[in-house]
Amino acid sequence: MRRLLLAASLALGAALTSSMAAAPTLLGKSAPDFVLKGLDGRNLRMSEFRGQVVLVNFWARWAGDSREEIPALDRINTTYQRAGLVILGVSVDEDLARAREFAGAMKVSYPLLFDTGADIGKEYMLQKMPMTILIDRSGVVRYSNVGFKRGDERAYLDHIRELLRE
Amino acid sequence: MSPKIRVVSIIVRGLLLACAWAALGAPAFTAASTAAAPAAAPAAPASAATTPASGTAAPAQAPPAAAPAAADAPPTEFKTLDQEVQGLKKDVIDLNKDLFVLEEELLFPANTQVALYVSMDVGTFFALDSVTVKIDNKEVKNYLYTAREADALLKGGVQQIYLGNLKVGKHELVAFFTGKGPTDRDYKRGATINFDKGVGAKYLELKITDRVAKHQPEFAIKDWE
């Protein structure tokens, strides 16, 4: 009986994993362009960074993992900015005022942008907050990570170094 | 030329290009086969190596004589092949251009086409941030300008901000401009135009200029007849 239960749970787990793997992603496709207003009031267009490696981090004030991920990304930015890395933090928070307040308190060295229309979320097929996407110099999505747990930044660094070498 | 005839001509040209590619494929293979032939030649002397030494002498000298001839032959062939490929590439670019024009003609036929352009002159009293366009009270475009794009406009660039279709008749266009005005204050102004859409394409220009006398920016919509 125990074996049967074990087999059933394994099958269920495998099915869940396969369904998660089948979730639509932009890997290997051109990253959709966007233009958004930043915390400093400037508008930034993603395609203007073509030729550089771009890391887009979708974050939300209410996502606890974002609070851990943003400082980690800030450390990466201070190290790799000069090597040609651009980090863009995109808030998908509906409450713009509170998102701005949160962003101001984070005091990061990379631009934090605000998407109030939720169109970009659809285009980037956001599944869960936070979500991080790495775009190569030619504008193609090469890596994506849903959620954030301690240690993920090491995977980011591996991919960033690889893309910067290309 | 009517769109239908153009479609047919483009399809015919596409087919001709495809035939040309297929025809090019043959020389490529023949070039490969001729290049493969000398490579096969040394195989014979190798098998002949089992025969007495006197017999192997003649075949052993043959490949070096054949090799320079084989090495000289492919470049001329490849040169002509390269020229043909270049010609085909040019044809593809021409075809692509025709398709682009045709697509625009089909999606936005002249009798319904309306195109909006944005231009900016001087810009001392206004730093452009965004433009929102409404036609007949329906928002058709909201465009945020990056610093680079605003600079391009200041340098004389003209941006096509919208291309769409409108029925023949009277229409109203309202454009809202937001940005930083004089003394770096947030600034939002609107401009309205009522226009008649005739059977031809309609071109409208959203113009941002400086009114020096009043130290204020000026927003206008020009109807290009």
C-alpha cells in the first residue's frame, strides 16, 4: 500500500513538474520592447540598451522575495555595470505611490521603473513575483528565473559572466 | 498598378527567385562533386600500394600533378557563384521593400489612411515627456519619450507616431503633450483639430515650437493637404 502511495505521489510530482516546465516562456525569443517611467522621472526604453547584457527584474512590494533579491541585484550591478551589464527593475505594483515609496527606500544603484498598465507583465508571461530575465547583446532572452531564494544570485552571476563574454 | 496585380507580380518574382536558388543549388553540388573527385583519386594509389614497387611509382606521382589543377578550379567557380548570390540577395532586398510598401498599401489604403507626425523646434521652454493622441474621443496612441528620442526631435527629426485608418468624413483629433515647461515645472497642454478625411491619405503634424515673446511653448496641429 505504501509503495502504491509512493508511486502515486511520484507520478503526481512528475506531472506537476512537467506542467511547470511546459509553462510558456520567452527563452530563445526576442525580448518585447518597453518604455517605462523611472523613479527619477526619466523614461527608459529597453531597446536602447541593445548591445549590452540586460537583466530585467520584475518585482512587487508585496512579494517578500523581492526584498531579498533587490539588494543582491544591487551588489551585482555595482560589480558588473562597468563590464556592460544593465539592470532594470520593473515594478508591477498597482499602487504606484506605495511602489515609489518602497523603491525610494531600497536605494539601489540601478533604475527602478514602474509598469502601471500591466501590459508588460502579459508580454513577458509573468508567472510569479519576483521574476528575473537575462537578455543577451542581440536582444534575445537567454535565461529566466521565477521567484528568488538565497543562492540564486550565484546562478545569475554564472549566466551574466557567460553573456558578457559573448 | 493595382494591389492585385502587384501581389501577383511579387508572387511571380518570388517563384523566379526560388527557381534561381534551386538552379544555384546544382552548381554548388557539382562544385562539391568536382572537389571530391581529386580527393578520391589518392585512394587508387593507396590500393595499388599492395602491388610491386615499380607499379606504385606512376600513380604516386599523379596526385601531386592533379592537385594544383583542382585547387585552382574552385575559386573561379565560387567567384561566379558568389556574384550570383550577391545578385540574389539584392533581389531579395528589393522584393522585401516591395512587400513592405504593399503591406502598407493593403493595411492602410490611401482612401482610409491617416498618419500623424511629431516635430519639435528649439525646445528651450519645453522638455517633452509624452504625447497622448485621441481621435474621435478614443485614445489611439500614448507614447513616452526617452531622453535620446527627445534629443532626436530637437535635432530636426520627425517621428511617425501613429498610422491608422479612418472613414471618410469629419473627425476630431486631440493631442496631449506632457513634459517640463519653463522653470522646470510639470507642464501639460492639449491641441485640437477638426479635420475632414477625404478619399486621399491624410497627414497631420503635431508641432511643438517655442513662443519667444511669451517665454512659453506652443502646440499646434498642422494639416498637410
